[in-house]
Amino acid sequence: MANGNYTEEHIKSLDWREHIRLRPGMYIGKLGDGSAPEDGIYILLKEVLDNAIDEHMMGYGKVIEISIDNKQVRVRDYGRGIPLGKVVECVSKINTGGKYDTAAFQKSVGLNGVGTKAVNALSTRFVVRSFRDGRVKEAVFERGVLEKEYRLEKSTEPDGTEVIFVPDENIFRKYQYNPDHLENMLWNYAYLNAGLTIRFNGQKFQSKNGLKDLISDKSDEGELRYPIIHLRGEDIELALTHGSHYGEEYYSFVNGQNTTHGGTHLAAFKEGIVKVCRDFYGKNFDTTDVRASIIGAISVRIQEPVFESQTKTKLGSTSMAPDGPPVRSYIVDFLSKELDNFLHRTPEVAQALLKRIQQSERERKEMAGIKKLANQRAKRANLHNKKLRDCRVHLNNQKNERRLESTLFITEGDSASGSLTKARDVQTQAVFSLRGKPLNSYGLSKKIVYENEEFNLLQHALGIENGIDELRYNQVVIATDADVDGMHIRLLLLTFFLQFYPDLVKNGHLFILETPLFRVRNKKETYYCYSEEEKRQAMEKVGRKSAEVTRFKGLGEISPGEFKQFISHNIRLEPVILKKDSTVPELLRYFMGRNTPERQQFIIERLKVEKDLIEEPA
């Protein structure tokens, strides 16, 4: 039994720095290693960058410079600069900042005065410099502790703020910045701030047409059913079109913050589109018919926004300002006026939109009988006992934050699924077992998802039959063997998701599990290696003559005890990312279409045979 004593000595008070370092998740969400876009190292950059963006929004500074050298991050803006007498307090004293003064920052993202303080506390080194009125103030911190505060000095630098920080590897273990995540983040800032130039490690990020550019860059223009509709108003900007893909695709922002989990503004956007279409065409269309294959983006500016977590990924605000109109009615009314006017002015777009809705209506009705039979089969298959080993946050219908940590591993074969099931965290990790290789779904209609038992059960396990709004797992991880068959299964699953659920990929939910290729050990030490280089280094450490090298060919060869190391805090996930200049139809045609000389050359250039992967110890 626990000790029942409870006295004054059990009560502890932590200063701001200690509390942030002890409970970082309260301030920046999950830690992670940089494989996911919401991992902590990106939140640190975002917190600093948001301050620079807020200066730009207020009309100060048209350029932001960012550099990442090894693990040191530098952000330099050309805004007004932090008031020189408050530089130290602004980055080290909780509830201190200019954003409480609504005259200075009417519609900024960060209002709680925590952002840069969290970056400071969670960095091994944190430097802040403020250039203002020909003078500079500099302070240096280590893990939130002030190490040196410099005197005010003269400066010829333009006004603005410079922040340099290095995330603490004791908190963010084995982290690395993913260039694709960084570029996606910076492009979003560029789309939302026309006229702003962001320079990052020699690259330039700039947008002239805002959200219209975002939709254009994220789409295959040959697949679009009509030109992108782009509308702007006071505190609101939106863009939308329809494509030929399956699913719905949305990008939503509040005060420049990418709200990846949506919120009240995105719900109103979806509602408003349906309402306008019903009113304009005079027909009570089914919601799913209007929204099928849509690609939409919305950005709103809200005074004193309320988010559902510190990482600001979901808007909870119900009003545009403390005494302002409701978010829902503001957005729906804007669409009812501006989108309706646009459709009246451009009858060719209105006609193309109507044809897209009617096509979706026909397809839905044709699929109704097939879906009913497929759902009955899924129930008879007793999904949760045979194919899916679910995690407790879902089995118990828990509505807490741990749902955002939930992961589904998709694997093939009894041995691999058995090892994963025994090694997983039963609270947040689930396992779905495939039977053999999935069907190549390239070029097939969604009808096949219901007719194919494996696909049908998989979509039910994920909860994505009607789109990703009800996605049951934040991370969907393909876990296959590191051999030819495993790679083929991986490619077939990628084809399935890209063909029928591209929004799941584009919203950053799909990953590839990286498992070690080699185990190198002697009687005293064991190393797990994910590459040839890591293997060579391990062999040097244990001694090449005494090294025992094992090549793992299949997941089933890895014992549950070993597997637990690779899917817990040391998990390595490779995110499936669509680059800015890549589109889903283009990728599917290239990799899964008829064999082409280009693809043959691609394979030849990257071909590795088994002898290249195994090197006997000398």
C-alpha cells in the first residue's frame, strides 16, 4: 500500500522553466523525432516564426530570413523589434508580451505569452537580439537560464528581431528536421501572406495569389473540373474547386496558423458551400454529393482566438471577436453572398459544378446496394476479433488527448502481426493483419473497395468510409518486411490510399515503419542498424572479428522483446509526403501505370541486390 503521509513537504512549486521542461507536452504537444509535422521541433520554430509573421501582419517587415545549420535554427525578421527594455522579460517571463495589447496585435496567433518562453526553456542555447532605433539588445540563455545579458550598444542593423536556438536533445531525442515538413510549413506562411518573402537556406518562398496558389500547387490542373474560385473579404479568404479524385481535401487557417484538425471555421465553410449549392440550383442535394472531390482552403482572422490545445491545431472559437458575430454565421453569410454572386457571374463554372455534383449523385446511388452488402459482410467478419487488434483508447471510447497518439500498424502475415501485437502499447497502438498481397487498385473505381474483403475491412477499421473526419487513428503505419515482397505490399497499400483516400496522405496521417536491417553484437554489446553505414559503425564498436551480424529479412524474425524497442519511444517513422510539385494522378500513373522507359531507368538507378546489403565480418 502507498505511504499515506501527506504533509507540507510534499507540496512543490516549480518555476516557469522547470515546469515547461517537466511537462513539455502541455506547451508544445507531442515531442517526437521530427518524422511528423506536428512534432515538437517544428512547434518551436513555429512559435518563433509566428511572432515574425504577426509583425508582418501589422504592416512591419516584408522579409523573414530562416536558416537551419545542423540543429541550430535562426529566425530574423525586419519588424519593429522587441522594446529594448523588455527583451529578457519577453522571452523568459510567463504572461509577458505585447500581444495582450490589442491595439498592437489585433489578430495574432499567440495570446498567452508562452510561445518563445517554451522555446527558450526547451533549448540548450537560446539567443535573442532586438534591433531598434539604431541600437541592439542581446541576451543568451541555456535551457531557460539567463547566462549573459549584454549592455545596449549602437547598431547599423535594420530594425527587427533575431532569435537563434538549438532544441535540447535531452528532450527531443534523436531528432532531425525533415526538409519536406519545413517546406510545407513555409509555403503555408507564404500563401497566407501575399507580399511576404521568406528566405530559407537559399530557397525563396513567395505567393502572389494567396490561397488560389495553394490550391493550384496542391492539385493536378488537368484533373480540375472548373477554374479555382477565389474569394476575399474582410478577415476572410477562401478558394475552392472540384477534381476527379475520391474524398474531400481541405486546408484551413486561423490568423496564419494551419489548423490541421479544423474547427468551427472549417465546419462553417463546409456547411456554407452545401447551402449555396442547394439555394443556387434549387435542389436539396445530398451533402456528400456536393462535397465529393472538393478541394478547398479557408483562412480567417479572428480577434483573441480560442484553440482546443496549446499547439493550436483546432479552432474552438464561436465568435469572430469578443463582441463580434458568430464564426458560423459570418462564414456562411459570406459564402451565401459572394459565392452565389460568383456563380451568377460565371455560368460556365456554375454548369461545370452542377455536372460534378450530378455525377457524384449517380455514383452514390449506384454504390448504395454494394455498400449495404459490404457493411453486412464486415459485421459478419467480426472485424474486431479477427483482423483488428484494437487499442484501449478506442475500445473504451475514450475522448481524451491520447486519441491523438493512437496508431494503427498495417502488416501482413501471422508471424509479423503476432510480434507486433505482443510488443505494442495496448493503450494507443492497434494492429491490422492483411491476408496476402492486396489488390492493385490503380485505375479502378471505388466500387472495388466494397467488393474486395481486405479493402472493405481496412476502411472499416480506419473509420474512413465517409471520409477522414471520422479517422480513428492519428497515425496509419504501413509495416512490411524489408524484402521484395514487403516492398511490393507497401506499394500496393500506398496505391490504395492515394487512389481512394488521398486526403489521408495529404493531411500527414500515413507513415512507413522503419525497422532495423541488421543486428550487430558481441557478448557485451548489441546494436540495431538501419543502414549499411550504421552497420559499419557498429562493427567498429564491437570489433569486426568478434561481431555477430544478423540480417533481418522479415518482421517475424524480430522477437517481440526486440520489437518493443522499435515501436515505442525509439520508433522510426518515415512520413509519406507529397511534394509541392507532385500530384496524386501523376504519381499513380508513373509508378503503377503501364511500364515506361522512365520508370525502368528509375528502378535500374536505385537497384540494390542482396549481396550489396550483406557484408560478412572480416
